[in-house]
Amino acid sequence: MRKKVTVVGAGNVGANCALRIAGKELADVVLVDIVEGVPQGKGLDILESGPVEGYDVNVIGANDYEATANSDIVVITAGFPRKPGMSRDDLLLANYEIVKTATEQAVKYSPNSILVLVTNPLDAMCWTAFQISKFSKNRVIGMAGVLDTARFRTFIAQELGVSVSNVTALVLGGHGDTMVPISRLTNVSGIPLSELLDQATIDRLVDRARNGGAEIVKYLKTGSAYYAPSAAAVEMVESILKDQKKVLPCAAYLEGEYGIKDLFVGVPIKLGSRGIEKIYEIKLQADEQAALAKSAAAVKELIEVIKTKM
Ligand code: APR
């Protein structure tokens, strides 16, 4: 049986997810959006790239979910992006309604799927999808850490003039200004970052990674990043479909790990065909634990707002 992935939202992130999934021949793709014609047009356009690029999967677009039936994965990117001066949290209530609808439809047509959330504010949208879908916790996963670490790795590689492929980084916490890049566990081919850069430089790079999304919003003015976010989401899709069991930082539902309960927060997980197959709970230093607790508290504040709407 061919694999099938639904991408909800045919905007910048969604269309690029569809293009990357097709380009890697991971699955047939159904692109869904509320705007009439847009998912159909973009889907056809991506399909017509196949003969040139040499990929052979089916890509279609739709305004309803019938064509999405029996998807293996539903990637939810539908929702408003940030504009300059906005935080991800400013999107909360508008995107809550959108993610709620998308989740209901995903559950109705693809009851055995795995949900990969991209819509911001990410951790709160994961919690929404988890509550609405009633899926087991291994089947609701948020894309944040792969993107945040990609940004951190990019800045470290640039600073050192080395290949990004040699830089391994870990970012924990919510996908917001309070995210917690763990520079102590970041290394370049096994060499700790502290051996290569002074603390002031490391702090500057951590800060840039934390504000990596806002940096792009400031340039684009009319929206937020989409090339790196779609690449990150598709790395997760690939790890699930191919049962690669990659260890990636993703938003996962925690039930006491890291002292956090009933929240989605970014942690290292093993990602395979069953979704989240393991959550790695690593020993943190006191300052790291405190920063993570602060980040979780920021996520909790948003959840409290959502609870009043449910
Ligand atoms: N169902 C399906 N699609 C919807 C719905 C809905 N209920 N509501 C809105 N959309 C669609 C819009 O029509 C639009 O095509 O979602 C798409 C969003 O696309 P963009 O505006 O280009 O936003 P994008 O950059 O893709 O970001 C989407 O991902 O990274 C996050 O913060 C970002 O929350 C934002 C989301």
C-alpha cells in the first residue's frame, strides 16, 4: 500500500511540506485549504513538477476532507502566521478554532493517523489537537525543536566556518522566546561548544536561535518563515513513514517527565512508525531545569486560556 499524507493548510508552510514530501517520494499527498482553488492549483502544480524532478507520487488539493481518508499522517499547518511585532502567542485564539476543526476532520477521516502539528503557538496547538482527537499521546507530535536546533546549528556552523552536518544541538522547552537551547550538550563532531567558543559568543548565538523566527518575520514583513519549518516537519514525516527512529527534539505530551505534567513541551524523542516511541529524560543542571520550568509555565498560561474556550 502506498503511504498517504494529508497537509492541512496550503499556504507557505503547507505547500512547501507537500512539495518536499513529493520530492522525496515519501507518500501521496492531499493538500487541504479553505480557500477555493488554492489547494487544487498548488497540488496540480506540484504534481506537474514530477516529470521534471523525477518523482512519481500523486498530489491533489481539496477544500474538504473526503479525499484525505485513511491518511497515515496528517500535518496541520493551517492558521495565521505572525506579522512583525507579534509573538506566536498572539495567534492563540484564532488558530485554536482552525486547529480544532482540522483535528476533528482528521479524526473523522483518518482515525488511525499520526498528527504532526506545525501551527503556532505550537505547544498549545498540540495540546488542542491531543484533547480534541483523543488520540494516544504517541500519535500527537509538534514540530518545533527540529527547526529551533536547525537554526542554532546554522549559526554555530557560520560562526566557526564548519559544516552544519558536524554540529549537533539540543533545544528543549516551548516553541517561543523561552525556549531552552542546551549549549552544554551542543557539540561539533563530539567537541563541546565550550572548547570552541567563549561564553559571550555562545550566549549571542543562543539568543539569535531563540529569536530566529522573529528575525525572519522582520525581513518578510507579511508572514513568517516557511522553508526551514517545512523542511523540519518533513524530516519528522520521513522518520515516521520509514520507521527511522530518529532522535529529534519535538513537542510531546508530558506526564511527569522533567517535572512537567499535562503539557506539550519540546523534549528529545525517538520518532518511528508508532509516532513517539520514547521520550528521553536527561539529567539537567539546576539553571537548565529552571529555564525549562519557566518555559513550561509560559506554555501553561496559554493552555489555561484555551480551557476557558473549550
Ligand atoms: N482549514 C484549512 N486551511 C485553513 C483554515 C482552515 N480552517 N484556516 C486557514 N487556512 C489556511 C489559509 O487559507 C492559508 O492558506 O492556512 C493557510 C496558512 O498559510 P499562510 O498564511 O501562508 O501561513 P504559513 O506561513 O503557512 O503558516 C501557517 O504555521 O509556522 C506556522 O506560525 C505559522 O501558524 C502559522 C502556520
